[in-house]
Amino acid sequence: MTDTKTGHCLCGAVEYSFTGDPAMVAQCHCDDCQRQSGACFSLNVAVPLAALTVDDAKLKTYGTTGTDSGQPRERRFCPECGSPVITLLAEMPELAFIKAGTLDDRSWLQPQVEVWRESAQPWVGQDDAIGSFPRDLQQA
């Protein structure tokens, strides 16, 4: 039986689920992720878009542009409570990046890679046990 994981925004207006294992769990230190999350980085769970079930009509989208790629990003959030829920990257159209804090069960999360490490706040320690990229994954 395939494991189904669920999540929702702060107010519960937006709910989602996905089946299977994530492609990766990535800690992103880019400026946009810091601003969107209101924290020093964003923890993102990349899942195949085809495995994700969410009512897109309940989400609002804010567009940004990737610094290195120049490609558009769709940052989707709940219009009621403002919780960021999903980010879609044009250069990785098969994946949806779920904001890890919106998962119902976060106990299994373990970052596998850090991106935009050069933008990390100086007081954020680096985990040598996971992969680290100075900028985005495309610059590897």
C-alpha cells in the first residue's frame, strides 16, 4: 500500500495530499524563500506534481523569477491566512515544492540538500552530512 501524506495551511482552507516518496527534501536559503517563509530558510518537500492532490482554485499565486535561471516561479498560498503552501519552478515542471511546515506529520523530515548556501545567514550552521550548493541546483 502506498503511503499518503497530508497537509494544510494555517487556517485549514487549503488541504492537500500526495502519495509516494518525495524526490527530495531541500533547505533553500535564497532571498525569496527567506522572505516568503519569514525565516532564515525554507524547508521544501519536492514531490511529483502528478502525485499531488490540491484544489488549485483555493490557492492564490504570486509570481517571482529565479535569480540564476531567469525562469518563473509560481508561489502558491492560501488567500485566507497567507500561508505559503506550494512553489512551482518552470525549470522543474514535473515537481511541486511543498512548504514542509504545512505537512500534518513533519517528524519524518530530513533535509537531503541545501541550496543557495551562499545566501545563508552567517549564524546558520552547515550540515556537512547533506549536499550543499552555493547557488541553485542548476549551478551544480
